[in-house]
Amino acid sequence: MSTPPSLGLYLHIPFCVKKCDYCDFYSVTDAALMDAYTDALVREIRLYGEKATGYVTDTVYLGGGTPSYLGDARLCRILRAVRKHFSLAENAEITIECNPESTDRRLLEALHTCGANRLSFGVQAAHDDELRRIGRIHDFAKAKNAVLLAHEHGFSNISLDLMYGLPGQTQDMFLDSLAQCLALQPTHLSCYGLKLEPMTEMGREAPVLPDDDAQADTYLAMCGELRRHGFEHYEISNFALPGFRSRHNSRYWDLSEYIGLGPGAHSLFDGRRFAFPRDITAFIDGTAAVRNEEEVPDFERQNEYLMLRLRTSDGVDLRDLEKRYHVDPAPYEAVFRALAKPGLTEQNGTRWHLTDAGFLVSNSIINMITDAASR
């Protein structure tokens, strides 16, 4: 008997108390829409659950926005709908993104009861002046309390988000934030450099950030510190204790199938890519027809495979590349070998991956690798 294919499910919760000054994700602040949005999301869960018959869903991820702001009753209703309409694996990873200011005992008790088993907290920094500078509405005391409460309520898989390259931030300041977060005993850390998008409040303000060399030094120091604490650097911005990699996000990096529901959510399902428009009103009233629905050509899929796999420490297995896309791996291997001399790539059998130094210039390396296909 053949094993049914697996599937990931992403559910976008677009509500925030206040939009952060650097954020360009789709979100709204009108809490009056929460009930109608929950109704609409449950409707789409039912519809897409019918389309996913024959699949086993082994990862569910509620992201945002601020899912914890939606409240325990609505979140549990959504999780119950997922269990009802999708075939959920017994060991499914179910992640909820939480912000410290909207996390309390009642929420954590409800989420644990409803089957959530992984929490991702948007901490970003351990210094209150830095948090205020980027428009966060919590202080570090609230973040610390939320994480400790999560441990107390039985959550053993906890991820924390941190940012480096903030205005006025030194390497020592970031490493102090990292140390204070490590003291909270997370199993996973996502550490991102601040990118200023032009349409955000901070993008329009254009504050001075640490220069590229300073950010590179901070990144390499961070990688070393996390390695010393037993964390695997398994993707450019992601670090996990053994056994605690984000299974859901890993689906994106190996081109596994997933369905995304909610305004702005993307899917790769049944060989096709599609997305909902960034319009909560249209999503609620059912007129948000998915857009960009198209079959993914093999050449595009091949380049996407290379781009995504090179973001990870597992890298690209040239044998797997040849088997998937029927291509000659020799041109790729030649580039990998050339990049190994300055310490940007490493080989492990038929597998090549970027080093920490390679991750710093990953965009340039990925362009070199994908260009090799057209020669």
C-alpha cells in the first residue's frame, strides 16, 4: 500500500494591534473584522480540505500579522476546523505565531488543549530602547514572561525571532540580546538582518543602519555563538537544537506541497502556484479569486530548487538534482568547486552547501549557480 503524499497548511492571520515600523507583511488593525474573518477562514479550510483529499497534512502554521491577537476562542475554532476537514498526521507540527503583548495564561492553556505544539514568539530584541525604535509595542519583560509562561503550560518547542542590524545597534548589543534569549531556553531561533522596505514607515524615514561589514561581523559572531550552544545552522537565518528544525518552513525550502489560505497567502499544490490577493474584504465576502495560478515549468522549478536548497545547510545533492530535472550536474559542480577555494562552499559526498561566509553572499552565489544552467 503506497504512502499518501504529505501536505503543509499555512493560515494567514492578518490582524495586528499596531503595524511595526519595518513590516511590509499584509496586516490590518481593524479588530471588528475578526469574527467575519474567522468565518471566512473556516469556509476556505472546508473548501480546500475537499481538494486535499488523499493527502496527509503533517504541518500547520498560523502566521501573521499576530495570530495570538485573534484570541483563544477564534484560534481554537480554526484548529478544530483543520482537524475536521484535513487528514492530520498524528505527529503533525502545529505552530502558532505569538507576540508577547497578546500572550497570557488563558491563551496558552487553550492552545495547548487544542493541539498546538510549537510556538514562535516575535521578541526581536532584549533592549527596550531598540524595541521602541522599531515600533514594537512590548518590552522585554513581557517577552520573557510570555516565554516562561509557555514553558509552564507544557510547550517544549519554542522559537524566538531576533533582529540584528538595527539603527544604532552594535555587535555587543545584539550578542547581549542573543544571550538573554538563550537564557529562556528556546529550541529554535530565527535571526534576521533588518531590511528597510521603501513603503514602510522606517523605509520612508531611512535611518542609518550598521554598514555591511559590521552586519557581516555580527552575523558570523552570532553563528559561532549559537554553534557553541549546540544549535544547528540549518538555513541562512534559522538555527535549531537537534530535532527541532521548523518542519513547516522546511517544506518551502525543498519544494514540498503546501496550501496557504488568507489574504496574501501563497500555495504550491498539485503542480501549480497560486495566491490570494492582499484584500481582507474580498477574502471575507468570498470574491477573492486566487491569482497567479499557473503551472511551474521544469526549468523554473529547477532554478527555484537550487535557490531554495542553497539557503539551507543541507544544500544541493547533485544526484537528486540530476534525477529530478534530468540535467547534467557537471556545470554546477564546477562552480561549487571554484567557490570552495575561498571557503564559500563545502562538499559532502554528492552534496554541496554554503558555509557561514557563503551565506553572507548567498544572492551572488545563487546567481552564479543558476546561470550555470544556461551555459
